[in-house]
Amino acid sequence: MKAVRFSRFGGPEVLEIVELPDPHPGPGEVRVAVGAAGVNASDWKKRQGLMDQELPQTMGYEAAGVVDELGEGVDDVAVGDRVFGFCTDGAAQAELAVLSFYARIPRSLDVVTAAALPSAVETAARALDQLGVRAGSTLLVHGASGTIGQAAVQLAVAGGARVIGTGSPATHDRLRSLGAEPVAYGTGMADRVRALAPGGVDLALDVAGSGVLPELVGLAGGPQRVMTIADVAGAQEHGVRFSTGESGRALWALAQVAGLVESGRFSLPVGRTFPLAEVAEAHRVGESGLVRGKLVLVVSPEPPG
């Protein structure tokens, strides 16, 4: 099979399309003929040598496609079913991928849109769970217009929380459509939040970083009520929790979000797609930060109809 790999650390130019042996699923796993695979910031961190130091390395942790081989004990899907999920061996950007955690793709989604979901959904669901967001909570999401921010808004709203979300004015219509009350970020953000919630908020989730943790702590009434996924140094300085998957990942969220998609209560935009052969350009675009929405590699286009 063809797969993305690099044999030295560096810029996007180190990425290659190579031939590798076909993988096979272990117990509880499925293999898919990959239709599309997501591209994430962790991909270029990995490529730069900021994560695992082993070489060579394959790429990608999330994919969507059609099941073509079942591991031992798998009885919840069949060969030919469309699924999306996580490839824990980091080789999702390939023609074939083994998914360790998966859910059926909702009928209303194509594989490209489905491939954009796993990482954003798991990260958002995990952070909301760790933060303790519940029905009736008033939650502030800083960076609500990004991919993970939009996922957090929709999951929190679906769970019965009131959500105030920061974003640029150009994103406010989108945030309203997701069920959030939008607020412009920047100078005076805290005052604008208090205009909507005079007593402050119950909880705050920082998705974007940018040095706002002191304001979030003030609005939420203490650092224990704030979580960040974007500001490690700030979390340490201000006593705020930093969300990681070390204590467990919210893999159950894949099935939950599939149901929300089917009921019309969840969607995430795909910002741009690239063929597998243009993975280096996808990295360049992703690192530039100029495209809003998820970047997705199209491996095998889904036939119409």
C-alpha cells in the first residue's frame, strides 16, 4: 500500500509517499480502505521531531473509509460498512489503515467530512468531561470558532449547557447557529462576557491560548474552574488545569457525535482538501494557520450516489 512516511526530521519536504506492507487488524480492530484522513498540528510536530524520536515514522491518527478486514471478536460492523475513527499506530495517512477505535459514519456524511471529526471531537469531549460541564452549566469557550472550539460548543449545548463563545465578529453568525452566545475576543472581552453573564461563568475552556487565562480565572471564579488545551506555560503559571489524554481519552464520543450528526445537531467544516500525494502542501498550509476549518487528505474519493 501507499503511505506517508518520513525518514528524517525537518520541514514538509521530508514527507514521502512510499510503498509499505499492508497492515492487518488485531483483536477488536478493523482495517479500512481509507477514503480520507485528517491532518492535525500534531502531525507537523511529529515531523519536526518534537514528539517521538524514532525514525522512520508514518503519519496520521484519524481516518474514515470502508471496512475491508475484521479483527478477531469484531461483531459490531461488517466488511463493507463505512466507519471513522482512530488509528493508534499513527499510520492513517495511507491507502489502508487499522482503526483501534471506530464508529459508523452517519448516512448524511461523506468520508471526507467524517475524517475531520475524530481528533476534534475526542479533544473537545475529553476537556468538557474533565472540566465537569453539566446540564445547566454556563460555560465560556475561548476560541470557539476553531475546529475544536466548535466541537466543544456543540457538545456542551447538546448536553444542556449555556455556552458563551469568543471569536472574531466574522464568526459570530456561525457561533449563533451552533447555539452559542458570541463575544468578540481581545481588549474588553471580560466586560463583554459579564454583559451577558453579570455574575461570571461557572466554567471556562481555553482552546486558543493567547494569554487570556487570568481573565478566564476571574470570570469563572478560580483556576480550578478553568481548563486549557492550548497554553501549557500559562496553565502552570496560573494554576489552571491542562487537558491531556494521559488519564483516558473520550473515545465514547465518536458514537455520540455520530448520533448528533444524524439528528442535525453537530457539524464541523472542512477547510480544504488535498490528494494524498500533496501531503507536504497540506502541512505548509496547516502550519501557516491561514485556512479556517479542518484539513483533510483525500485518499480514495467516494463514488457519487
